[in-house]
Amino acid sequence: MVNKGGRPQSDNPKQSVLGVRVTAEEHERIKQYASLHHQTISQVVLEGLELLYNIEET
């Protein structure tokens, strides 16, 4: 019997890493927004990207 520990595998794993250079002020704004909305910085950036996609579709 094999004991597979750890988190369960995702159906759509995120394998690509994206780096973005921002100013200290932009970084602080993103961190504050993420903290206020109980999100990670990655979640904030992906949510913003989704909003841009939705605007383009309309």
C-alpha cells in the first residue's frame, strides 16, 4: 500500500511563473489591496487580468 502524502493534484496545475517589475509604491498598493481583500498578490493580479479580458469582450 502506497501512502501518497501532501496536497491533492490539481486538474489544471499552474506551471508557468511570471515576473513583473513594479515601483515600491505600486508594490505597496498591491500588497495593501491584497491584505484588505484577503487575497494573495497572485490572486489580485489574476483577478485584474480577468477584468481586462471581460472589458475587451464587451
